[in-house]
Amino acid sequence: MLSNIDMVGRLLAAALLGSVIGFERERLVWAAGMRTHMLVCVGSCLLMIVSAFGFADILGRPNVTLDPSRVAAQVVSGIGFLGAGTILLRGEVVKGLTTAASLWAVAAIGLAAGGGLYVPAIATTVIVLAILAGMKPLEERYRERRQRHDLRIVARHGTLTIDSLRGIAGPCASKLRQMVIRQCEAGSRDEITLCLVHVDRGAFDALVERLRKHEAVESVEAMERQTTGRDPDA
């Protein structure tokens, strides 16, 4: 049986480890911030302590068989309701999956701290923090390459053809997935819609600049949207 000091030490360790990950979420103003992560981690730690040591007084009695892992196992499945509350659907984009996953990981850290596995608990905290903060630049760079760009161009009627637009697009010509030319009601202008995929920000901005400098172009409007509904939180 653990002493009271050992139990309090494990709870404090869980609170500290949970706050480290929670602070990263708090910094980005997500729904589940530092306090939420700390509570999940401390609660998981306490449940682990109860599961492992809370029934010691009745162990050894006739016809009594206890599995100390059962309470801890329910934490893994029970934390799902809290993670689900952080997931939101906004338009075509699902937000909050990363925060939900961090809550699930924090629950596991709390269980490890409650079981006295300090080294795995600390190592997991460092790894989770590295994933949340360190992988963000790489993820954003990859997502930028998968960005879909829509361009709406207004030009004088008949001055821009498909071939001429491909010439203006230059290196981006191979990235064109859709091109629609429609004559405006007045008849003196064409409204052209271009759809490009897998174009990085620099190449797209250069294309917009070339179009705006073209003598036949009156206006260029850029509209962006993600090609996937993956979680953009970080």
C-alpha cells in the first residue's frame, strides 16, 4: 500500500505533466486548455491509484477476486466523451481532432503516473509536446502544397483564351484542373474561373501578380479552400 505522501506525489506529477501539454493547447486558444488537460491527467491518476490500491483492505478474503486493471481500462474508453466535445464541424472542415487526441494521451499519462511509471509518463509528455508544437511547421508546409486555389478573373471579351491563359500560368499550367470562360451579360467582358491544386503560396502569388499586370485583365479575385476536411488545429 502506498503512503499518503506517495499518492500526493503521483497526483502532483500528473498535474504537472498535464499542464505542460495543456499549456500548448491554451496558447492556441483551443476549447480544451491547460485546466482541462490538468483535470483529465489528475483524474486518470487518481483512478489508477484507486484501481491498484483502493481495494487492498478486502483482498485476501474468501471468494473475493479483484482485477486492478478494470477501473483503469474504463478510463481509456470513458475519456472519449470529453474528446468528442472538442470536435467541431465547421463547413467542410473538422476542427478539434488534435485536441481530442491530446486529451486521450493525457489520460494515458495520468494512468502511468498513478501506476508509478514516472519515466514513461515524462517521456510521453515530451513526445506529445514535440508532436503538437514541433510538427506544426511541417504539417502546414505539407498542407499548403495540397491547397486548392480558385481564381475569378474579369477581362475584356475575347482577349483571353485557354491557350493564352496557360501561357500566363507558366509553371502553374500543369496544376490547372478546371477552367471556365463565361461571357458577362453586358457582352463586353468575360468572367473566367480557374481552379488550381497542389500549388504553393509563392507560385500562386506570382500567377496572381502576372494576371493583374495583363492589359486585358480588369480584376482578379482569389478564393481559397482546403481540398480535404482534415483537422487544421495545432
